[in-house]
Amino acid sequence: MSNNLSNEIWRNLELLPFCVLLYDANENIFKVNSQAQDLFGLRNKSHFNKIDFSHITLTNHHSKKELLVEELFFDYFTANNQCQFVLSKQVSKLLLNVKFAKLPNSSSIIIIDVLNNNVDEQYDFDNIISNISTDLIDIQNDDVDKHINYALKAIGTVCHADRSYLFKFAEDGKTINNTHEWVNNDIQAFKEDLQNLPKSDLPYFFSLMARTHLFRVNDVTSLPIQAMSEKTIFQRQKIKSVLCIGLRYDKELVGFIGCDCVVQKRNWTDLDLIRLRLVGEMLANAFKNLNYKQELQQAQQQLINANHKLNKQVNTDGLTNIANRRCFDQTLKCEIKRGARNKEPISLIMCDIDFFKRYNDNYGHQLGDEVLKKVAKALHDLCKREGDLAARFGGEEFSIILPAVDTDHCQRFAVLIQEKIAELAIEHNFSSASNYLTLSIGFYSLIPNQKTTPKEVITNADIALYNAKEAGRNKIASFKKTD
């Protein structure tokens, strides 16, 4: 581009009512019109070099990337592209719309439009909204109050309010409660006074809230006559301006979030409304997610409880409330495998109530059932270690599995059983062994191996029980292998 042509183009461009910068690549110089010189604090001269812009830093409004003015020309923009930047000055931040275009013969221009003469507040609110959103994504019961209080302080501050608060309806839907409140310095709090407040005390407020989900009052004194109740309450609290947004779960109004001013009136802006609505929607969604989590946790707990109950029912004898035969079979199988792996002993006790049929025939089945319950409880109470199991094997026969117990210790355990049954002192005048209820006990102790089966262990313990009965009942017998 010739100097004459370049100068002619620039004379037209510098008259535009915008900030204009031209870069001439052939001359490696910049030209800046008067508006741009004022914007960037440049002294008036015919052209500029890169060094003249070194004190100016722009920040991309979205990516927050910082760059020098000269970089806009060299490697940032493509033709006819535009972006928003923030220019930081001593007392303010300016939001700029920057548009780039190429001209013939290696020249290019940037046109800048100042969109906002103070973006500090918007910047702060962007950060606040980001923080609130992050906080509320995975809100938990134990920190919900902290996050709500932060959100209220944030919205109260950016809306220049003296108070901000959250109200929720009671379960009956007839009263409201101020659950959270933020107040500015030297402002009186009213949270404690606003509990179980009847909706009927604020008919105009709730009529508007039900229809529009919005209550926006710049001047409380201008409220209509039908809002006399609201005006009285607001003036008692020295409220001059009010802005409230309804909170909804699944289209149902469940409360509201609001701000008020007491020091001076405020003409609520559309931006105030947008900000409050945004925070309100975030809180509503957070509460909804929290409710979903609580419902899911309750459902999971109910399922766990149901499974536990079902498992107990499946593995518990209905009469005696100790382990049943199914549980016994599963446990014995597992303990045999464990003993084989660890090369540890295991003992199985089989015991039978002596002459129980005679007891039933003479005392009745109802008392017979009570005897079974008492014996079962006595056996269960003796099983104090984790892994010990007392079970009803069938009829009047019971079994006890004792992991890691050898013959000597099992013998002593069997003696404890007899002593425990004797302590019950249950009369049995129709027994040939004693005037009181007794048990015959047989046991088998072994160190199992990979070939050991539950059937083998049960059979040998049963043989020992048979031997105890043959010895006159109320006896203890250990299984001994015969050659």
C-alpha cells in the first residue's frame, strides 16, 4: 500500500465513532485515532510503535487469557473475527468488543466498542456463580447450610441488598419458615422471628407468588391497599424494597429466595432479577438432587433391611429363633473348607433332648415348644465367639459348630452345655435319666482336608451321639475311629 493510499484510508477510518487502530505491516507502525488514544492513555502523535502499547494488557472475557494489544494483530485474530476483552484501568475495568479486519497490502485494523464502563461486579458475579454451582452440584446433608449461606451472601452482595434469605413451606403448606438468612453489617436479623408464619398473614404476596413466582417492589410505601398486611410487616422490619423469586420442585411452589433493602430504596434491575432467579434455580435443583439422594438412600436402606430380614427368615428356625438346618449346612461346608486351608481343627456337637417324646406326651406340645426355645437359647448363649453356631438340626435335636476347637476343648464345651441345661431346672418326671430335662451329647473333632465332606462329619458326630444314648443318656461321647 502506498503512503498516499494508506494515509487516505486512515483519514476515513479515524473519523469513525469508535476506537480504531491500524497496523501497517510494510512500515511496521500503528495508527490510533483520538478515541483509542484516550482509551489506552496514549499521547497524541501521528503513529506508534509496539513499545507504545507495552503498558496495556487485555484479558479475554471468557478464557481469561492475557495478551498485549500488538498480539491482536499478529497471531490472535482471523479475518472478520471478534471477541470481548477486559481492559484493566486504575479505578475500573472496561468490557470491550474487539473486531479485526484485514486491509489490502498487509494492513489490518481493529475496531473497539466499549460495552460496559465497570465490569468488576459482573466479573465477581461470574466467579460467584461458578463457585455456587460447584458447591451445589454434590450437596450433602452435612454441609447444606454452609453452601446455602454462601449463596445468600453472594446474591445479597451483588444485588446491593441488606438482607437475603430462604423461606420454605411447612409440610402442611399453610405456614412458611425462614430457614436461612444473611444480613449485611449493622442490619438486624429476623430469622428467629419468622418461623411458622401463616401464609394467610401475607395474602397479597402469596397471591402474586402463586401466579407469577415473582414479588418485586422498589418502594414498599407504593404497595396497593390490598397489600396492607404486607406493608405493615415490611415497615415493621424497616424494609424499603423487596425482591423475591419462587422456588419450585417439579412445578410445585415450595418456597422462595429473596432480598430486601432497609438502608435505602433500590430500583431492582432486570439484572438483579436474572441473578436472583439463577441462584434460586440452582438452590431448587440442589434441593431436588438432595431429595433424590435421600429417597435413593432410603430405598437402598429399605432394600438392605428387607434382604437382611429375608436372609434371617431363610436361615432362622421359626420356633426357636436360632439357625436352621439350611444355615447349618452352609456354615459347616464353609468351616470345613476354611479348616482345610488353614490346617486348623473343627468340632461338631450333636445333642438330643432325652425322652422328649415323653415330655410332649405328658406335659403337652405347648410346653414342649417352650422347652425347645429355652434349650435353643441356652446353646446360643454359649456360642460367644464369632464363627460359633448353634442350630436346630431337626425335631428335638440340636447341633453346634465350633471352628478352631480340638477334642479337649470340645469336651469341656460339652460339659458347659450340660451345666447350662441343668441350670434351667426344667422338670421332667417322665425321664429315665433324671427328674430334670437333660441332653445326650456326641461330638466329632478333626483337622479337615480337601476330601473331608459335611456328610462324613455329621455322620461321625451322630455316631458319637448314638453312643451317648446307648451309655444311658445324659452322657457325653466323642467319636473314636475303630480299626
